[in-house]
Amino acid sequence: MNSFDGHIENVESSGNLSIITVKLSNDTLIKAIVIDTLSTPLQWGIGIKVKALFKETEVVLSGSEIPYISIENIWRGSISKMEMGELLSRLEIESVIGYVTALIPTKSITNMGLKNNSHVHVMVKLNEVILSK
């Protein structure tokens, strides 16, 4: 599980949905979506310290410049470690938010020509980010 400390920078709400922007300790932003219900009212205020977490399997990588897409959490990085498996491989990426771990198909690594020190874009959909106090 990838985990980063930060504090809530902004909250945009509509109905029972909120997009929460978290400023990480290095001033980089990450967004998450929170679904509120009547039994669990929104308790996410500006300045509250939180952890932003996401699974290794929710990380998407791109090895080239990407056009604007619907993913808002995109950071540049470079591969610092690769553990190759037969089907899946674990990559450690040094990025502007810190070290991110990705678990991607080994075939994708071959197809993209990735190796240690390759520059990549790290992407995580906002609905895959979990916030914890």
C-alpha cells in the first residue's frame, strides 16, 4: 500500500459526493473522492491532517508524454527498482510525491521498454485514493 502524509487543502462538494484535495508534505497535491451518507457525515475540513493511500495495483504508468486525460493524479518519476515476475512485476518509482510502488504486468514492461532509471508518469484515479485520519 502506498501511503503519504498531508493535510486537506480544499473540499468541493455536490450532493453526497466530495472531491478532497490533499497537500502532501512536499507541497504536491493529490485528490480523492469521498462518498458521504447520512450515517457518516462529511468530517473532512481544511487543514486536517490525513494520510492518502492507494494500492500498488491502482497505479498506471506511461513512458511518454500524455495528452490530457481524465486522471487528475499524475506525477513524473523514474524507476529506481524492478522486481520482475513471470506475470506481474513490482516497480519502485521515485516521484515528486516520494517513492511509489506499482504492480503491473511484466509484458507491459517489455512492451514499453522500461528499465531502471526510465522516466515515467505515475497516474492514480481519484476514486482509488483512500483518505485516513
